[in-house]
Amino acid sequence: MSQIDPARRVAELRAAIEEANYHYYVLDQPQISDAAYDALMRELQALEAAHPELVTPESLTRRVSGQPASQFAKVRHPQPMLSLGNAMDEAALREWRESRVLKLLGRDTPISYVVEPKIDGLAVALTYRAGLLVQGATRGDGEVGEDVTANLRTVRGIPLRLRSPAGTGLPLATLIEVRGEVYMRRADFEALNARLAASGDKTFANPRNSAAGSLRQKDPALTASRPLRFFAYGVGPFEGVALRSQWQALQYLRALGFPVNADARLFDDFEELIAYCRTWMDHRERLPYEADGLVIKVDSFAQQRELGAVQRDPRWAIAFKFPAREAVTRLVNIVVNVGRTGVITPNAELEPVVIGGVTVRNASLHNADYIAERDIRIGDYVTVQRAGDVIPYVVGPLLELRTGAEQPWVFPERCPACGTPLERQEGEVAWRCPNFGICPAQLVRRVEHFVSRGAMDIVGIGERQAEQFVSMGWLQDVADLYQLTPEHFAGVEGYGPKRVANLLHAIDRSRRRPLERLIVGLGIRYVGSVAAAALASHFGSLDAIMTASEAELQAVEGIGPVVAASVVDFFSREANRRLVEKLRAAGLRLSGAAPRAQAGTGLAGKSFVLTGTLPSLTREQAAELIKAHGGKVSESVSKKTSYVVAGASAGSKLARAGQLGVPVLDEAGLLALIGAAGTASDHPAAAEPRAAPAPTGQLSLDL
Ligand code: IVH
């Protein structure tokens, strides 16, 4: 990387930040992500700190936010709308309590706290006089916002007339300013973007900008057509009612007819509060809307007044931020990976960066077109995203940070493993190594897949061993695993007698895996655990599946034309039929549906969809358990789905469940349901316990 002149760099960064501010605050069309913006700001701050002579009075690092757009009338807030300081982790949260709250209020004062989700939308203030909405304004810079009353009137959930707060024992306020967040649900945001794209309009970058852009429309009819929602989270000035605490205010707001977040909680005990915050790390993914953290507020208004604020941040509240899903880092190199079916995938090698508590070193670049369209170059600063159950991927380069030293990348013409010229089929984005069955890289991937947990589950063989065994020339196909003997390992470093015995024992034990697992292990395109189970139980043997026609395959419930064609294609290949014969000769079970101990029928008639990583069961184990109790497992969520079982990093299936109102269970919920229906102790997971690393830690790519 060439040496850069700091003055020039500072000027470049300021221009880039200025531009980003304009797009974000004025046009509501952010050009770069928050993480990218933070990266620019951090670099500018660092340069200004190192070169104080470059700091100017109007430097962007000293200004808080951008100016409002001019099309709406300005409204001065009678009480400033404050912002919030951030606590990035538990320690910072404890520190806030110690050094801000307890220090001023005293250790012996009882203090309660309210915890609320921090919804990622747009803050507004709604003024009601005698129960009628008279004004609605955006937060703006906290002092002055914009009058968007006409638009706010169109937002579902914002009452135009307040309900009588009967039951609270409190009168209707003669004046009250209600504060809250206008936001958009994820699914609504996606649908809106699809609609905008279909009509050739500009799409929004995220639900928050979508909410902001939709609210700040000149034409209220347009705002009305946007799926905006509202959560009330606080009060500004009020008259004619005595509200004494945040918790009381929330109950009051609910009684007045406002949507108040059901996940808000009141705590007297700070440790319980922390425990609640912890549960949110997973819970977050299950919400139908984006939340970027939790807001913790001292409950009593009197205590809030006593604590006051430091500039814009109140001492009485803090935002406990969830780990970001996105980060900016440098792309050091691009390497290609050869997949099981020969697909060549480009991967980014990154300067390690922590995203959501996990260190990410590699990220997917999807395919050649993806890199070309985004002009991603080696040496670029790139935004990397990691969310839900997807592999981390490179979103794109930060063009503003280019120095000129970045190198464009050229897709290889030959397979990096076997040198065969790569091919690309008409209409496909992927390049492939056509040397199927011989290319050693493909074989390594097939071995990895064959031994994986959802397939033959051979403990002790992973990526490294697969590579090693193939490079030693021991394996021509996966069936050769069953020919390994202690002699193979004699003198090989790292393989003592005990390890070899364990390994061979694990291989031997896998001979008895049920047919459906073997089908998964074969690696037939589009055939995962659900399709494999359907095939195994319908046909009962591999021979029957091999000779079935497409029509016969499609007659099986859950097997569509694509899977059927893929199965026929797989077994039409000589090499694959030979492989099956070798597996038969090695003594594997090629027939018999999984001997399923019917543990109960308590889940009969119920259908489940699994998503995310469960804390103790693998997805396959959970599926077996459900089936063993008479339930059905399917791949996609529909209105007919009885339950979605969600674990950590669940993604779109969970969002879909929220959309359709399908109940969501976690692993404990599933086990409880089964427990209520029968006994769970006989589940297959219990038969062969194994200590496996949490899959969430495995972020390197294995394709
Ligand atoms: S309270 C002094 N509560 O976060 C307290 N804010 O950085 C200030 N927000 O502009 C606001 N959910 O847009 C509060 N439950 C919640 C919130 C929340 C989201 C946003 C709001 C505000 C920003 C503060």
C-alpha cells in the first residue's frame, strides 16, 4: 500500500462523510452502510488526533447530526428529544450503573429500571390536546424537528383520538406529548422494496431508512400507502395527569390506545436485568422488526430529574447495543474454492474482524459476476455482513477509501486443483470444474460431506483429514474410507495407535447408519435430509431409488420435479453406480427405512419447520425426534405449519413465521411439547452423545 499524504486523506474523508450525510439525512437514500460510515469517521478521527494542525472548527467529527431537509415547517421541541449513550457490553452496562446512577443517587436508594427494545426506526413526538392529535414532528436534531402531522396521521397505530384511560385510575391528560418510534417490519420492508423495484423506483437500504423516507413524503397519500407502524416508548411534557415513572407511563400509553412494546420489562434487581438482556442476543433474530439494542431507563421520573443529562445524553438511560452484524475490513486476497459438484466459488481472505462476537477471516464473494458488478478489488476496504444463518459475505467495496493501489481480480481459467479448463453453462452464473469424479478438490469436498453430522457422522474426520487422506492417495471415492486399515497410518505423524483405533471404529460404526443418512452422504444435488428421509421411507432401499423413474420419484410426498430429475441424473452416471456397489461391498445398509422407534404419536398431524442453530440438538436430531413422535418436518413455512422451531441465527423462515402468525418454539419449547406428548428420553440424540463445537463458531467456508 502506497504512503498517503494525511492532508489529502483528511480532505478525501471529509468529502466522503459530507456526501454520506447528505444522502442519509437529506435524501433518505444512504449510499453506504452505518459500519462503512463509522469506518470513515474513525479514520478521520484518528488522522485528526495524529495531526491536530488539520483540525478545523467545522470539522465533521465535532458535529452531531445533519441539517433537516427544508420541505417541512420546523418545530421546536418544548423539551429536547435526547439521544442515548451506548454500552457495548455487559461490563459497560454495569459501569453505567455504578458511575452514573449509583454515584449520584446513592447506593442505598432503591432504584428500578425499565428495559425496552431499541427499535431501529425514526423518533417522533405526537402532541395531543384534550385527547386529539394536534401535531406530529420528527426528532430532527433533538431541538428542532419537522412538522409531519399530515403524514403521521396516516400511520396505523397512531391514534388520532385518545381512548379513555379507564382502569388506570388516572384522568385523561389535557396535554400530552407522546414519544415513540415509527418503524417498518422487516417483511413489510422487503415487500415494499420488491414493489418499488418492480415499478422501477429506487429501493431503500434498510427498514429504518425506509421508514424515514416514507414518513418524509410531500404527499401524505404516499405515506399512507407505506406499511409504517408505531411503538410509543415515552412521554414529553404533559398536563392534567400525574405520571411518576416510566413503567406507569407505558401502562398509561397502552390504555390511551398506543402500541407499547410487549417486551418491555420492569426490574428491581440489576442482575435480573442483565440476565434479561442476555436472552436478547438470540431473541433479537426472532423479532419481526429490526432492533439494534435495548434501552435501559431508570424508572422513577423524580430520579430521572435528579440524574439529569450530560449534553445530549441523559444519565438516567443508556442503550445496550447488540453486536453489529456488519463490519468494515480490508480484503487481503481472493482465493477460489472447488465445491463438491465442481462449482468454483471465489472467497475473500480478510483482515480478521469481529462481527457479532465472532472473528471472521473469510467471506463469500458468491461468483465472478458478483465481483465484477461491484468492482471488488484486492486491497479494498469492504463491508462484510454476517446475519441469520447465512455465511458471512462481502457486501461491497468502500470506493471512498480507495488509494489507487487496489488490484482488480481476474477469474482463473483453469481449476486450481486439477488444472482442467473451467466451464460455464448457458444461463448459469457459476463456473465449474468439469473433471467430476477425478478432481481431487471435489473429492475432498465429497468426503467432508459424506462424514458430516447430517450424513454418516464419522467423528474424527473433518476438512483437514479429508484433504490429507486424498493427498496421500488413499481415497478415490468416499467408499475407500471403508478400506482404511492401521497399516495406512503407520508412520504418519499425529496418528498414534489410539487415535487410529478410534478413527477406524468410528468409520466402522457408520456402516450401520440408516439409509436416509447414506442418501444424504451421497451428495445428490438438492437432496438434503428431508428429501432423503422421504425417499428412504417410501422406497425402502437404495436399489429401488436407483431404478425409479422421474414420475415414480415425483409420486413421493415432498419430492418435486427438480429433485426427481437430479436423483435420476445422479444414478444415470456410471461412476455413481460403481460407488454404490463399492459401498454395498463395504457392508453399508442400503435398505430399510430408519428403524424409527415410534416413541409416541403426540405430534401427529403437526408440521414443523426447523431454522437456526439449536443449543444442543443438531437439526437432523431435532427432525428425527419430531418424526419419532409422529410429527412432520418440512423445509418451508406456510400457513399450514404448526410450529417453527428456531435456534440462534435463524433467518428468513423465522421472519416468515412472524408474518404468518405461526407460533415459534425454541429447543426447550420443542422438548416441552414432546415431553407433554410423551417421553423425550428415548430420542436418537441421546443414543450417541458427542461433544461438538458449536456450529456458530465455524465460519470458515466449507462448500
Ligand atoms: S428513549 C432519553 N426508548 O433511540 C431517551 N429511544 O438514541 C431517548 N429509540 O432517537 C429516547 N427505541 O429513535 C428510547 N424504547 C426506546 C427506543 C428509543 C428506539 C431510538 C429513538 C431515539 C434513539 C436514541
